[in-house]
Amino acid sequence: MTDQLPADRHVPVLVNQVLAAAGPGGRAVDGTLGDGGHALALVEAGFEVLGVDRDPQAIARASDRLAGHPARILQGRFDDPAILEAVTTFRPDFVLLDLGVSSRQLDDDRLGFSFRPGAPLDMRMDRAGEGAAAYLNEAPVAELRETFARLADEPRARRLALEIDRRRQTTPFETSDDLVNAIRGALGASSGPGDFARIFQGVRIRVNDELDRLNRALPALRDALAPGGTLAVISYHSGEDRIVKHLFREWGRQCICPPVFPVCQCRGRALGTVVSRRPILPTDLEVESNPRARSAKLRLFRVTG
């Protein structure tokens, strides 16, 4: 299905696997609408769709793409109380979160997600709050170190944080070149695109508070599902996947009391079933046709029917 999409469209990742998990039809929520690729596949499979995205440009593109289909679109973050209330009222059979940023966002240098030369350091998904430049210029060294260590898996996080602090004393960070040069200054001239992508991703996750928002939203999205419904999450970052994996495993356990408790004092029942203990990965063919799918992991949780 992805091979038939027009070349100028964002290609939805793991779309066939998502459709298989969604089932034969009903009501579906696409909580990270993007260009509407997953949502379009879902409506064509017989679903009524509620789409959500925080990016006004994505809302405009997806609205055009889904015109004439049974789809309602809301602008906001998937953890916003008003959005969660709308999702609960919708009572979906299937909820999808495709985390991270879209190919179109990465390709548009004006949005500041890219490490291509001259791109602004922004990275805000909805243009609200402070961007990446402000964060790098103002965050304490200890916080920068924590961001690079936890969100970018950078073993030399302290060195990089100190390098950024040294540089910002004389010249504030404004463009991708400033951060790339700081990375090279801290990690050495041999650092390259893999390092840049990893560290830029960590800054983006921090700027948009992505992990905390995910942690807050997942239980509410689970509770909004109709009995027997499925929550599906596609992640691209180890921190995202860790949150999803641990929550899904906890929800699938009958007892979550500490081992020292002689008698169960928790809910005493599983909230549903982890559909697959291992994440569902893209095929080699999909990665070949869409290299940005290579780090995607799909996890599924089905609530008690």
C-alpha cells in the first residue's frame, strides 16, 4: 500500500501492520495525524476516524487529503485535556500514535528540525513555547548533560554540555551550524551525521516535552478505548519505546504489588493483553523504500473485552 502513494506525500510507516492490528472497521483515533497517511488508510479500511495533530500545517494538509471521508480533525496535543475528553466521547476501537516528526517536517528547513547547514534551531512542533536555540542558550549545564545522556544516548554528554556552555558565552546559538560545530568540538572531527541526528533528536524531544506527554497520555487513551479495543504506538527512540513497553507490560499483569507485600493490595487484575512481547518491525523492503522507517517499532495493547 505504501508503494502506491504519490511521491510528494509523506509515506506512513508500518501501514499494513497497523491495518492488521486495527481490524475490520469501527472507530479509530489517529493521535499524531501528520499528513494523514495512516488516517486515510484507516478510512479506506472502513473506519470512522478522529484525527489529532498539534501542527497547524499538518492539519491543513490532512484536511485536504481526508476531504469527503468520514473523518473529523482536531488541532492540539494528544495529551491535552480537551483532546482526551473528545477521544473519550468518541469511544474508539483503535488508537494510533505515530511518534516523532514526519518526513515533511524534517525536509522543511524553516521548521528547524534539520541539521542541514543554515537551518534555524527551532524544533517546536506547534510553534509554541521556546525553541531549541533558546533552550541551548539558557538551560543549565547539568540539564543539558541530562538531555544528551538520557535523550540522545550520548556517553560524552558532560563534555558536550560544557562545550555548548563555553561557546554560548560569546556567541548565542541560532542555527544548525552552531550545534553541529559544538558537537564536533566536543566529540571530535570524526563525528558525523549519525551523531548529529541522535543529538538533534534528543534536543527536539526535550523542547517538545515528548516523553512526559507520552507518559501522561497513554493511560487516558487506554481508558478511552471501547472494550476489546487496541492501543498502537509506533516509536523511533529508545526512550519512547521504553515507556510504551514498560506501561504495556504493567497493564498486562494481574498484580503490580511489590514482592514484599504478603497480600495483593493493587487492582488485582490485568487491564488487557500485550499483543506481541516483541515489537513489530518494518520489513527489509519497507526500509529499502523508506529509510526513515528503519528505527520504527510498533507495540500493541488490547484492553479487556
